[in-house]
Amino acid sequence: MESKPPGTIRQFSPNSRIVFLSQNNDLDIVRAALSTGALGYVQKTDARRELPPAVDAALMGKQFVSSSLKGYEFTETAGEKTPHRHEVEFYSDDAVLLDSFARFIAIALGAGDAAIVVITESHRDGLTLRLKTLGLDVDAATRQGTYIQLDVAKILSTFIVNDVPDSARFFEVTSGLIDAAAKAGKQKHSRVVACGECAPSLWAEGKADAAIRVEQLWDEVGKTFAVDILCGYPLSSFHGKEDEHVFQSICAEHSTVYIQ
């Protein structure tokens, strides 16, 4: 079958979902590929692991890029820039999660923005260590208010009522944190990023509906305040066909899906 460029495919089948599979990792080429309207870009070296979830994400209308390209902005397509990113990473071990969170936070603080982290106690010290390894003065950022680190259990207790997220309480808590972080930022109009484990912790407790609802609420907050969000779920918490529906539902609430 003769290969056709994306523009030609769009002419004959405008509703097609396109995923690029390429050995090229040049960022300009990746951006150009996604600017055609494609929803996925997978490097051939990662194809065995990442092509199936990339296809699943594209079928749901979500963007997927190889985990090796993570940390770069690819959401600007067709001349339009989305106001926020709500990304999810399904990680194979804790080191992957902590490295991803650390890079996400470091990019924001390095740009003069602010970061809010809601993290489990077991991950707290590891994240702090990685941030310091990246050259960030965590103590100074905390004093300045540009880095806000919070405990998952304590935050969940402020808006979970009878195992269900209370929308009003959620927005009261998160909007207050975002406002404080934005005011502490070093830029005139500092943005805020948020990463954490609220929804993943609920999922780990067997509360799938509550986890998905928290993801929906975070997405509303992201749109309202132009906050970029990164969530992290352990791959080991999903068990094949049994949890496939929940996995797909979680993916559907995010703009980009990573598996590493």
C-alpha cells in the first residue's frame, strides 16, 4: 500500500487518528509531526512498550509522546496553544516517578514560576533529594513560597466527605494554594504547576470513582487558573483486563499519557 503524508490522509479520511512511529528524536521534527494534527509520536526504540498505549490514547483523542521526549512542550499545534497541560505518568518504579516530578518542578522554578506538590510520605524525602541534586535550594524556595510541598493524606482530609470529593471544598483548598503560589513567583505573571498523588492514592485504596472525580476536578482547576498538572500512578496498581476500564477512564482525563 502506498504511503501517504498526513495532509493527504486528512483529505481522504478527516476523522483519522494519526500516530507517528519514527526513529527520529529531533524536537523540531516531533513538533512538526504533531502540528499536522497527529495525536501520537512514538520512537521505534520504545515501540514495543509504548505503541499500544499510544494508539489507545489517540483513539480517545488524547496526545501521547514517547517517555524519552517527556518534559518538552508539544501541545502547541496548528498555531494554537492550549492554556494548560494535564499529564499522567504510569511509572514502573518509584525512581521513575521521583525523577519525573523533580524535572517537572525544576523547569517551573527555573523559569521563575511556582510549584505545588502533593506527595505521599514515602516519596517526600526522595523528591527533596532529587531536587537538591538538580541544584535547587528547596529550603529557600519553601520560605519564599514558590515551592509548596503538602502531604497527600492531609490534603485529602480537607475535601473528601464520606469517601467522595466535595467540589466546593476542593476548589476552596486548591484555589487558595494556587493564589498564594502565584503571588510568590518571581515573574510579574507567574504561572503555577502542580504535581501529586491525590487521585492515585484514592485509586490505591480501591476508590476508583473518587480518583476519577478528583482528576476531573484538577482538570477544571487547570483550565480555570492555567495550571500545568502532572499525576503519577504506579503501573503495578493496574491488573490487566480487570482494571482496563479504570485505566482508560484515567487516561481520558489527561491531555498527555506517559508510560515508563
